Amino acid sequence: MEYNGTSGTDFPSEDSLSIDAIKQRISEISQKPLDTHSQEFENIHADLNRVLSEIDGL
């Protein structure tokens, strides 16, 4: 499954967001156009912060 961040296409719900899904998204970035990498990393960073905050209970 491919996630496109805030573009709304195939974006995971907060309930299904997981570290494994984020790792998968990171591994798929190289297959995307270079000009989208920056936005993809920003989206992944935001999602990673959210998931880690949930784990820490913050």
C-alpha cells in the first residue's frame, strides 16, 4: 500500500497508522518522483511524531 501523505490519497487513518506502515512508506520514496521526496519526508516525519507520541502517551 502506498501512502501519499496529506494529499488525501490512500492516507491511513490514525487508527491504522503504525511504525511498520511508516517504514514501508520510507522504503517506497525512492520509487517516487524526486520533486515529491521533500513533501513525502515531511508527511512521514509528522506521522512518525504522532505515532511515537501515542506510544509515549504524550
